[in-house]
Amino acid sequence: MKFLTPCLHIKSMQDDGEISGYASVFNMADGYGDVVLKGAFATAVNDFKSGKRPKLLWQHDVNSPIGVIEDIVEDNYGLFIGCCLLMEIPKAKEIYHLLKNKAIDGFSIGYRIRDSYFSNNNQYLTDIDLLEVSIVTFPACQSAVVEDVKSQLYVLQKIKEISNKLKRKING
């Protein structure tokens, strides 16, 4: 399994543990020279719709699930996710407070490569098997920060907005 910690922003978070943001962004080389291309998550989005959900972990630790991913959408910028920390789990509650106070601020993905190609010392990822999304302390990109703490209504509106844009593109 590989890990990718791209430049991203957690877009919102609320007291019941709902957070959202970009788990991955397109066309940005990470510290290993991997670049995720638009469409790389198409299979993951379809798998999600049919019930195969990536795990939400703390620091890529398979022994530390901290919540559930409730929605994923691929847009022109990257992979946008809506998730919920399970506040009954002490570690998730701790992570929530760390996020809220900007002590931690990043996402990272764990994945297997289904398809890719190499060019100019970079590996371009065109099809990714998304296994997990982690909240991490040290994202590879300096601009990976929690941006805002907002209401659940904001999260739902953002997901609906992205879904509507994608539907309009599909329907022409």
C-alpha cells in the first residue's frame, strides 16, 4: 500500500464530528513524485456508491479507525470527502479537538495503484484503489491546513453543489 499526502484543505468541521475537505488533489506532485490525475478515483467513487467504503483512520494506523466516510465526490480539483468522527471513541474526540484548534490539519490517502504511467521522473496515477483516508499530523504539503469550522448545513450544501455540477456535466 502507498500513501499520498497532497496539498488540501479541510473545508468544514462541526461539534458532532462532521468534517469535509479534499482527501486528494489533482496535478500536484507529492514528495515521492506521484501525481494523481482527474478520473483516478472514478472506480473508487463507483465502489463507494455500491457499498465499498474506504476506512477513516488516524495516521494510517489500521488499528485506529476513528470514524466513517459518508460521501466521496471527484470534481475538477480533487477527491472531496464528507466524513464523521465517531465522538464516542476517545481518540476521535481528541482528534476533533486537535483539528478544531489547528494543532493538526491534514488528510492523507492509502491506496493501491491500478494503472499509471511514468513521465519526467513522475508517476502519473490514472486509476487508484482507495483503501483509506487518514487524518495526519504532517501532511507533505505545507499548505494542507484546516480552513474553517462551519455547520453541517455547509457540508451538505458543498457536497450537493459538487454532485449537481457533476450531474450537469454528465447530462450535457
